Amino acid sequence: MPELCLGRVADNKKLTETVRALTVEAEAIARRAAPGQFVHIRCGAENLLRRPISICDVSGGAVTLVVEARGAGTDWLARREPEDVLDILGPLGNGFDTGGRRILLVGGGIGVPPLLYAAKKAAGVKRAILGFQTEHRILLEEEFKNACDEVFITTDDGSAGEQGHVTAPLKRLLDRGAADAVLACGPRPMLRAVYELASQYGVPCQVSMEERMGCGIGACLVCACQTRENGQLHMRHVCKDGPVFRGEAVVW
Ligand SMILES: Cc1cc2nc3c(=O)[nH]c(=O)nc-3n(C[C@H](O)[C@H](O)[C@H](O)COP(=O)(O)OP(=O)(O)OC[C@H]3O[C@@H](n4cnc5c(N)ncnc54)[C@H](O)[C@@H]3O)c2cc1C
Ligand code: FES
């Protein structure tokens, strides 16, 4: 069962113009959190529905949440200050399977943060490919360099790292036979491209899907996602059955 906690904000650090890293003391959630899981946070009285935010990292009794201010809810959250108290439900969802000898983490934009905790928890050789629009939007590069054996950065405009999409370094690494498992989080078109490429090399790929959410606990069907398992179509809940799915199960 998820925990409902009142978490004290211990820190709010600016990562880019629109992205903040919040450290929140929430011992009951931190103790049980697995990589790829998320929390559901009440974002002020004016926003009725909680907002889902991935667990980026866990340290002692605190979780780190990386929040991009996109709309009313995440904007409210990104402006929280130390000593503010957050109403948090979690950890929710299934999370990544971080087993495997050579893990390849592939993230895009605000999909990058949940892969950091996966990198820290996985054993064996870990490589990360992190894609962003531009240099000013790069997130957590040093943290990934500390957690991984190799880190590759791509930017759409070539202002940092390799110009282009994450699929170019992904293909080179798959050509080298450098991965037994691919874990991906980011925009849906990126997830699809990563899954299709990994499947051409016979490498299993887990994808973390994003859908708008209502309850966050499998009760409202807002987050429905179609899957195909053993030839049968199913409607799954991203909040409860996901957010992580096997790439081949997703109806793209
Ligand atoms: C499992 C999961 C994990 C997530 N982890 C993070 C995270 O670690 N950090 C982070 O910043 N964001 C994360 N998100 C996305 C975040 O929940 C949404 O950006 C947020 O709910 C938008 O709420 P809002 O009130 O700020 O914006 P709204 O005013 O509700 O919407 C603003 C814009 O965001 C879009 N949007 C709303 N909800 C989603 C969604 N679920 N996915 C994609 N786009 C959406 C809307 O279409 C609109 O364009 C996650 C989403 C899911 C489902
Ligand atoms: S958000 Fe209600 S069922 Fe998933």
C-alpha cells in the first residue's frame, strides 16, 4: 500500500530556467521507493487533482523530485521553499527491473530524472544516453557521470554533446553489443524509436509511459493505456500496471 505523508521540503535547487530539484523529507516513502516509481502530490488548494512526479533519487529519509514547471500544478510545486510541507502519496507504480549485466539508460528531457535512481540501484555496467533540446536544458549530467560508467549527451541543436537524437549513440552501442537491457523514459515518440531499435537487436526494452492522471491508484481509468499481451488487447492503468511497461506490450 502507498503511504500518505506530509513531507517537509528540505531544499529547492534551480537546475534550469524551468526545472527545480526538490528534496523532500518523506521517510515512509523513501524507505520503500524503487527506481521508476512516482509520487502523487497535492499542488495547492486551487488544483483539485494531485500531480504525478517521478522519484529521481533517495537519500536517507528524503526523496529528490525534479519538477519542470509546465502548468498550474507543477508551477506551484516548483515554487515550494524549505520548510513548506507537501501532501504526498507514494511510492506508486511498478518501477524498472534493474537486473542485467549491462544496463543502458536512455532518457529525454524531463524523462531523464527517474533514470538516475535506476542507475544508482543497478549492478553491473551502466551507460546512459541523455537527450535534450539544447545545452541550457541539460539535467543532472554530473550526477549521471558519478553513477554510470559512460554518459552520452545529445542535443537537438548541437549546442552540447552530439547533435541529433538519442537513437544515434543508441545504435552505435547496440552495434557494439554493449547492452543486455534498455530502460527508457521520455516523450512517447522517443520511447517508440528506442524500443523499435532495441528490438531490432533483440535487446529487451522497458519504457516508462506518461499519461494524465486522476487518482493515481487504479480507481478512475483516466490513465488508460492499451497493451497487447499474448496476442490479446488489454486496457491497462499507467498508474498501477505501469508506468513501466515492456516495449513489446505497448500498442504504439
Ligand atoms: C508517471 C509520471 C511521472 C512523471 N514524472 C514527472 C517528473 O519527474 N517531473 C516532471 O516535471 N513531470 C513529471 N510528469 C509530468 C507531470 O505530472 C505533468 O507535467 C503535470 O501533471 C502537469 O500538471 P500541471 O498542472 O503543471 O499542468 P497542466 O496545466 O495540467 O498541463 C500543462 C501541460 O502539461 C501537459 N501535461 C499534463 N499532464 C501531463 C502528463 N501526465 N504527461 C505529459 N504531459 C502532461 C498538458 O497537456 C499541458 O500541455 C510525470 C507524469 C507521469 C504520468
Ligand atoms: S489515474 Fe486513476 S486509474 Fe490511473
